[in-house]
Amino acid sequence: DSGVTQTPKHLITATGQRVTLRCSPRSGDLSVYWYQQSLDQGLQFLIQYYNGEERAKGNILERFSAQQFPDLHSELNLSSLELGDSALYFCASSANSPHNSPLHFGNGTRLTVT
Amino acid sequence: GIQVEQSPPDLILQEGANSTLRCNFSDSVNNLQWFHQNPWGQLINLFYIPSGTKQNGRLSATTVATERYSLLYISSSQTTDSGVYFCAVNLKSSGNTPLVFGKGTRLSVIA
């Protein structure tokens, strides 16, 4: 068990809808990362938060947004969903900087858009 | 350009065999980590190894930062080793960006 908790495990929704994915980092970890894994794109970094503030942004669509709350849990909001958004969404956490801390992943949320 | 290249893309082993997976990267690294994604999709951190050698049971890893590669050794492979092995790096030239993942090596260990 990595200590990173993601909910829900599975999500099935229709195109055009909006969903929220939730992540609780490992105890003591200040950084939270979101990654998207699809068959054709591999593991793509979306966004990172550190202690409540956005730290780095990757290939995150404008339809997607995220935040990290004071208790350090994070939420990823996906709106106006399209078929191509179907993927496995991972949350990961680390103690501080990605430069010097191991990254630990949650079990992911499998999103299916129909 | 491509920052992280892993080889081979696919590998099939008989149970008990040894294997070496390779990760090449395009620049000096701040951070290099190896992960195993099991058939159920879970991503497990195997090693945090920006340089040097580490061992954990039947697995070991070596990163030669000056030559820009890392190797993951799996000895006496077991069927539970099956899955995809990812190398992920943070390049010094990338600044403060988080880890970039290679495309992985898919390992199948057959009994």
C-alpha cells in the first residue's frame, strides 16, 4: 500500500458531463501530482500542487482543473467530457520536490466516457 | 525531442531467468526513478536512483549519470514480476518540472 488514496476506483459517465476525482496524499507529503495514462499517450503529467499552491503544469486541457486543499487532499475536475478523455487517472505524492523525493502513486481512477 | 528511451519495448522470460532493462536519457538528471505497473494497473515505486547502485531483493538498479543511462536488473524472475516497467526522469535542463516517463518495457514471465 503506497499510502496514497484515490476515489472513486471506477467512473462511467457520458460525453458532456463533469466529474471530480479525489486524492489524499501520503501522510506528511506536501506535493500532489496528477497523471493521465491512456493507451496511445502513455503516462502524461497534468499538474502539480505543493502545499496548496500550483507548482507545475503539464499537458492539462483547459476543460480540466485541479486544486489542493488546506488538508492537502486534491481534486481533479474534468468537464465537458469527450470520448478521448477515457483513461486511467493517477494521483501521486512526494515529500517535497520531485527532484529529491520518491514519487508514490495511488491505485488510479479508471474513467470511461461513453 | 525524446527525453527518455526504454529498451526493449517487450520482453518474454521463462520463470527463473534473469533480465536487464535499459533507460537512456538525453541530459543530466536531478532524479531518476523506476516503477513497476502490475497487471492490475498499480504503479509501484521500485527505486529512487539518480546515481549509483541499489538493491532490493531480486531487483537492483544502476544509474551511470555521466553516460546518461540506467539499468534495472531482475534476477530469478517470477510470474509476479510481469507488468510494465517505467523509467522516469527529471532532467536538469527541464528545470522544476516533475518526472517525465518513458514508454516502458512490457515484461511477461511465463511459468
